[in-house]
Amino acid sequence: MSRLVLLIVGLLHFSISLAQIADPVSIHARPFREVALPDRGTAPASVIARNDSRMAAEVTATVARIHAEVGSTVKAGQQLLELDATDYQLALAQADAQVSAAQARVALAEQRLQQALSLRKKQFVSDDAVMELQTGVQAAEADRDVTQAQRAIAARNVEKCRIIAPFTGVVLERSAQVGALARPGTILLRLVDLAPPEIEAQIQATQTDALPQAVNLIFASQGQRYPARLLRLSPIVEVAARTQVARLAFTGPTAPPGSSGILHWEGTRGRLPADLLVKRDQTLGAFVVEDGHARFIPTPDAQEGRPFTIALPPETWLVTHGQQGLNDGQPVTVDEAR
């Protein structure tokens, strides 16, 4: 057995010696920067307004006045529409009266309690009577709190009769008609934000890893090109389309909200032709030249017969001819650039 082991070790040393003294293989190579093409990507995209709100009624009332028509530009806090608040103003006046009455009852209960406390010192009032008056004060205060809450609700209903712009924007639609009855949920106006819009793109899940490092992001729509930058990328993958939502901001001129187009970008990794791809030990990759030897660089995401991406320094010498017969670590000489 020992002789067999010695024989195997000897053969291995002999093989290594032969590999070391073997003549280098002549190959063709070029710098990576000259061979690789930019890794370009595209995705469908559209321009989304920051806010696109359909203003709805919150109370039941008749439309009294409209202060903003379709196409009007309004500022945040500006009144857009009025509902008839007569019934709610009457309810507020009634609530005010109930609050005043409740406060008067609290004052009377407190006054009676103070009198009882004074009389108790002279033993004209029992402790049970004082306790009963203290409970009466607490009950009066509770009634007052209830009426104050009811008054706040009535005041809020009056406020709801005034439809106010929550942001600066443009009235895009008007559904309300003067004299028509509006109920809670009835759409009255549509207001679109004038703040700079954002681009929403549907990115394939296989492309999302490269997008944060991408350069030259361009939104193309109707023959126009708009530079953009990535704001955020959703971590959630849509099950049906296998896409993730990306939001981008314009870095120059902006396309109008509602525009649709294509988002273009260039990745930082180089894209190589499919004929440079080789398989070694069931792994796909490409060969480069390092210190006079061929080095195999695996590319796990590559697919046979298709261009593939790989991250290499621009000055790396990439084997462009003769790679099919190479092995990792094999001596090579660059015969000529090709």
C-alpha cells in the first residue's frame, strides 16, 4: 500500500512539473474597457403627482357656493367650495346654550357644597349630606364635559361645510353642482398637487440590485428625454409581474403628471458578448490574464448563449480568442490584441 501511495505522489509531482515547464499557450486579449459594453436597462414608467386628491363631503348638506373652477390654481388653505351650514350653525348655537347651562349647574353645585362645608363646622350639616353634595358637583362637572364635547362636534360640522385646499394645486375636475345635495363620501372636486412630480417605474426583480448604482437615468416620453435620479426602491416584489416599484425625481425639466414612457439607465458592470463565456466544472465564467497565466472568473448569473455581465477593473486583460481550450492557472502569452 505504501508503494502505491508513493507512486501516486510521484505521478502528481511529475504532472505539476510538466505543467510548469509546458510552453505557454498563445491567446488574444484586450483590456476589459475596450470589450465590455454598458449594461443598459429599461423599464416602463409614468409620472405621478405627489398628491392627487378627490375632495369629498363629510356631512350631508346642499352645495351653496363654488370658489374654484376646473383649471384654477389654488393655494394651500384656500377655500374651494361651501356647503350650506345653516342647520349645523343652529346645532352649534344649541350646543353653546347647553354648555352655558351646564357651567351654571356646576357653579351652583360648587356653591352649595361650600355652604355645606361651612355649616358642617358648626355641626348643622351631616357628613352624609356633604358627601352627597360633593357627588353632585362631580356629576355636574361630568355633564358639563359632555356638553362641551357635543359643542366641539357641532363646531367641527360647521367647519366641514367649508372645503379647503390641503395643498397648492390645480383643480382638475369638479363634480359638485350648486343646489345639489352632498352626502358623506360624495366627490366634489379633484385637486392635483403642483409640487414637482415623481417618476414611478416597474423594475424587474432581476434588475433591482444594479439600479442603485446605475448612472445616466433618463425618462423618455413623447420624444423628450428627462434626466432623473433614484429616490427609493420598494423591497416588495409584485407576485404576478415579478417587479419592484422605484420612485425617481427629475433633476432638470419635468414631464407633466400623467405622462408615460420608458426609464433608461446604464449599469456600472460591463456586458460581454456570449462567445466569451466558457464552462469549467459546471460553472460559467470568463478568462482573464494575470501575471502570464489564465484565470477563470466565475459569473453565476450568466446564461449560455446570452450576453452576460461581469464586474472587472477597466485595465484587466480579457481573453477574447483561445479561451475555449484554457484551464485555470495555465501559462499564456498574449500573441496580439484582438
